[in-house]
Amino acid sequence: MNYWLFKSEPSVFSFEDLKAKGKAGTQWDGVRNYAARNNMKAMQIGDLGFFYHSNDGLDVVGIVEVCALAHQDTTSDDPRWECVDIRAVKDVPKPVTLEQVKANPKLAEMALVRLGRLSVQPVTPAEWKEVCRMGGLTPAP
């Protein structure tokens, strides 16, 4: 299993919006960055990710699951742009702020710290466990 982080401005699409989509989830569309797109192409069904509220909030607020492999992004006619579908799994009991992530030496190399603008990022297993611990969650295996 691989781990990821998905960023969204809560005023555009929040974790509450994703939860409202139910078990079917929704496509993670509109991504127009090659690195982020390539991250989605590497995803497998069942991979888990953090849902991060960017700009307004700046915190990890939820856990998501990839529920469909990379496919054509329906918001673009350009076949280069693909996306995955994700669904909400659970809330993070204690949202983990960007400030807390940056202050934690165990997370100094996390993409969220190093690649601030990348909207879909990889998360290492060690980073996953640490952010889950900080958020009051028992990490998945």
C-alpha cells in the first residue's frame, strides 16, 4: 500500500463535500501539474491518503481511499490529464496543522514541507504513521 496527500481549498471542495459524495466518492479532477498527475497514475485501489485543506485552514483533516485507478479527467478534452477517484474514510480527530508538521523533525523531508504547491503528493510510511499519531489516529498497516 502507498500513501498520499490530496490538497484542496475548503471553499472550493472540502472534506465535508467529499464525505457527502458517499461510498462512490468522486474523481480528483482539475489537476494540471505533471508531477501531481504522475502521482495519481502511480496509485492503486485501496491506497490511502490525507485530505489537506489548503489556503484556508492549512491542516490535515481527513483520511481518503483511492477507489478508482487513473482515468481521463472529464474536465479536460486533453488525454494527457488523468485523475483517480477517491472517497472519504474518516475524519482526523485532531486536525494536524502545517505549523505542527513543519515543527516536527520527523517530518522535515515530507513533500508537504518541501513542495508546498504540489496538489497531490506522496507520503512515506513513516510520515503516514507520524501524522496519524499527531492526529489521534492509529495508522493503518
